[in-house]
Amino acid sequence: MLICCVEEKNYKYFFVKFSVPGTVKFRFYLTAREVIGSKELLLQVDEMKLNRAMELLRKKLGEKASVIFDSDGNLKPYYTVLVNGKVARSMEIELSDGSEIQLLPPVGGGLS
């Protein structure tokens, strides 16, 4: 729940914003897929924000989370996060029920 206040001229408006729980789908690739043992995972999220979904994913994965998260619980810096096919530039992104979160590992190789 978030209580917001908007001031306009001589009036103050207060409103309450509730975050409705929903389900998100995580998709994993390469090493993360191998370690986790699945290409995707559905997760019930109580607050529809990317940072909360990532926190719940880390808890759900337990020891296996170390393939994606560092020892402080932060996403390893070389992973790219896509939300519904778009690069997530912030962990504060609002999610909706059914959002798909892809965790892309670094890609190496090419022609030499």
C-alpha cells in the first residue's frame, strides 16, 4: 500500500495505491538454466515491482541463486534483464500479472 499526496492550488488530494498480487514468469538461459534445472519458473509476487520479483526469485532458488545473484543478493552485473521483451533500465519497473522476465547471461565468442 502506498499513500500519495498531490497538491494543486489550495487543495491537497490524498489517495491510496494498492499493489495487487500476480504471477510473473522468469525465463533462464545457458548456465542459469542448467543450474536451476528449468528454462522457466512461475512465481507469485505480492508487490508488482521488478525489484520485489527478483528478491522473491532469489529466496525461492536458495543455493542455486548464486548463478544469478552475488553474495550480497544483487543481480550479477553482467546479466541483462528484459521485461516483456524490453531492456529493464531500472529495478523499480512496475509489473503486471503475467509479465515475463528474461535473465540474459553475457554472450561471448564470435569471429577471430
